[in-house]
Amino acid sequence: MKVVYAARYQIDIGPHVFPTRKYSLILQSLLDAGVIQPSDCLEPDPAGWDDLALVHTSEYLTKMRHGAMSAEDTAQLELPWSIEMVEGFRLMVGGTITAARIACGLDEFSIRHSEFGIHLGGGLHHAFPNHGEGFCPFNDVAVAARVLQARGIERIAIVDLDVHHGNGTAFTFESDPRVFTFSMHQQHNYPMWKPRGSLDIGLSDGAHDATFLSELARALPRVMAHAPQCVFYLAGADPYEDDQLGGLRLTRAGLRERDRMVIAAVRAAGVPLVITLAGGYARHVEDTVAIHAATIEEAVTSGSNRRDRRDR
């Protein structure tokens, strides 16, 4: 099982609530625990500008490429513009594309019947076609979905369980019935404008584990009824009870059960699954790292158990 990652995801954005160093810490945690081996890691190529243009407008890409961002653009993105920032996130979009190709058997590194693509990055769901928002310059999942559609994998489902509504993703696919966008999020939180997706569940503040997991159990059959050919899972760590930007108050055990439920539902349907990490802003970065690492461990364990049963 290949895990897609690049050291250049640790982007210098100055003092910021978004800890880009979390990516290297997650990788090290997984290696230290023996969940993955160094040989499992695969560095992606950056997304091509033509790939980005499958979702983003030429005007916006020109701004990003040449640093022609206005003060309003930068304020909306909430990240300082730099070549390092643009290239780091372009590489991260390439990581989600690579993970999607692996999951769907379109990549030389695919493992027959594994049907998993794991990306230690991505989930940049606030980026719209014509602008970036909320730490998201490009919408990696939307771009990867369009890349798959160009290869004949047309029916896509997106399961977005970040604490924030996936506004850019919902807007991008609002007129494409082939893509089912499901977002379960904290209703009274960023973003203020929440474009309608295929299924939106806005939870009350302090929902905690039981409510979250109950709603998820009801929602997943509706997602899978779309009969997707590939599912993208945005496994945000920010529903956590000690997250600085979220207020759903889930425990680490609850978040792990969330992961287990999503993975089990997709695997039961025999559909390729692409995992991206999305947000995570715990007061102690070690908590964010542990939550993300647990997501990957659930995926790796699920894949190993399935291979063990098949080989008996």
C-alpha cells in the first residue's frame, strides 16, 4: 500500500493557526509505529497547470502563478502569497491526483485489489474555481475528481467530514449530477455562505460523538446509493474537542470510529477510496497528528485484514 507524501508540504506561511509541519510529524508517527515502512512512501509530481484548469479559471491561475493577488484575494485566502506557497500546494494537488490514480488502478504503483489511495495531505475544500478561501489555494479533490472523469471514472462521491462545510467543493459540482457531495459539519461556523451540496448535515455546537456517529450512520447509505465509481474522504481532524477552530467536541475515540465507519461502508461496496487529511488545528499539534495517524492506521489495517482473508 503506497502512501503519498512530500516533505515540501511543510510550507513556510509564518506564524499561523494552520500547522503545515503536521504533515512531516504524521509521517514520522506512522513510521515510528510501524504502520508503514519508508518503502511505502511515494512522492508525487506537482499538478500540471492544465490539470488545475479543469476546475480553476484561467484568470485565477494567472494571479496565483504570477503573484498578482490583490489584498482582498490574500485576505480571503488567509495565507501570504509566495512562490513556495503556490508550488507547495500545487504539489499537494498532485498528491491527491496520484492517490486517486492509485486507488482506481490507473497508476504504475497500484496494488491489485487494494482499492486504496492514501494521501498525507490535501482536503482543500474551500477553494472555488475563481478564488481561494480559508487556507485553500486550489481544490485538490475537485481537480482529482475531474482528472478521473477524464479517464472514464465519472461517478464520484465526496465524503467531507471536516468541521467546516466544503463550500468550494459543493459550488464546483452543483451542476454535475455525476458527483455526489456530502458534507457534515458544524453549522454555526466558517464559512458563512454554504452552497448546497447533494447532502448537507449541519450539526449544532457541541454535538459530541453519539450525535455525530448517529447522523453519519444514516447518511452513508445515501452516499453509497449514488453508486460511485470512486469515493474521496476528507478526514478532517478539526471536529476534535480541543480544536481551536471547531466546536463539535468529538473525542479521539469518536473520530476513529468515524473513520472506521466510512472505510467499512466504502469497502463493503467494493469501491476505490481516496483518503485526504483536510483540517486540524488542535491546541496541541500532537493531538492533530495522532488523529490523522489513526485515520491512516484504520485504512492500512482494513486493507491488511482484507488481503489476509482473501489469501486464506
